[in-house]
Amino acid sequence: ISDVVGDIVGAITGIVGGTLGDLSSWIGGLLGNLWKALTAPIVWVSHIGSSSPNLLSNPNFSDANALSGLTDWQFDAGEDHDGDGSGSAKALGHNVFLLSNSIDVVEGHKFDISAWAKYSGVTATAAANSIRVSVVGYLNGAQVTSSMVAGIASPSGNANWTQLSGSYTVPAGVDTVRVQLGVTSAMSAGTVWFDTINAHKTGNMPGNL
């Protein structure tokens, strides 16, 4: 009989040659773990933070292909903030904008947006934010909004790498966004470099989950 009991206990618990006492202990442990699971504090999904990785496809201008085919923007391997090179634009008397990849969004999504900028030989209208980072919103592929999230108000002469950062909340009527780097027509002379661009979704999960 003991051999039969041992076989049964072994089949249930995995204990070779187990006894009824081993079976009792195994059942007690199983029930104890079940009780802990049932009485553990509940953490609602809406209370869990949900910061995301960088959503931009080439935020560091890792090679010349990042700007291939563009006439107003050049890749500069000799100027960089993070070791990979940078994207540069000169004052041309008109707005010079560079758009990122599209990011799918819904109303209320929140983002932290940032970029690093450096400039040389700049002459620009004061308080015009001629060096800026914006978010452009689209609905069904058509541009519907443009919001500056950070800028250098009155750049002049030369300056080393400076971070531009701000936050953005998706308004109603927008289904995709792009980060936009800009050198505006308010700058009449000089060169600007951008690097290390970031777009991170922030905040908690939607409260209705």
C-alpha cells in the first residue's frame, strides 16, 4: 500500500516516494499561495505610469542618410552633441523646417519634447524665437495645428549646445503628430545645428482602463 501511496503522492507533488504527510504539506503550501494572491493589494492599470521610449526614428542624425535629398539641411559629422553628427541649417531669409516621422496619437496624450541646439554667426530679430522646436498636428494627413514647445528667444553670435525642452498635450481633432525643428525667417545670418531630439509619451494610462 505504501508503494501505491508513494506513487500517487509523487504523481501529484513530484516528490519521489512521498508520504501522506508530504501531500498534506504540499496542499497547505498551495492553499497558502492562493490566499496570498487573493488578498494582495490591487493596483489599477490607471495608476501605473506609462513613460515610453523615444518615438523618433533617427533622433541623433547617426549618418548622412538622415538628411539625404534635402536641400536646406545638411548632415555635419564634425559637430555633434552625442557623438553621431548633427543636422545643420543656415539662415536663408525664409523658414527652414525639418519634420520627424509621424507618431499616432489620440486626444489627451502628453509628450515631453526636447532637442539640443548650437549656433554660430547668428543675427536675428530679438524675442522672435528664430531657433525653435515645435509639434505639428495632423488629421487624416492634413496639417491642422502647429505649436512651439521650446525656443531660443533672442539668439545672437555664437553659443554652444543648449537644450530646448517643453511639454505637449494632443488637442482634439489630431490623429498624428510630428516634431519640427525650425530656423525661421527672423534669422538673417548664421548657422544652427540640432541634435539629440526626443519625443517621449508621459503620464499615466487613461483612467477609463
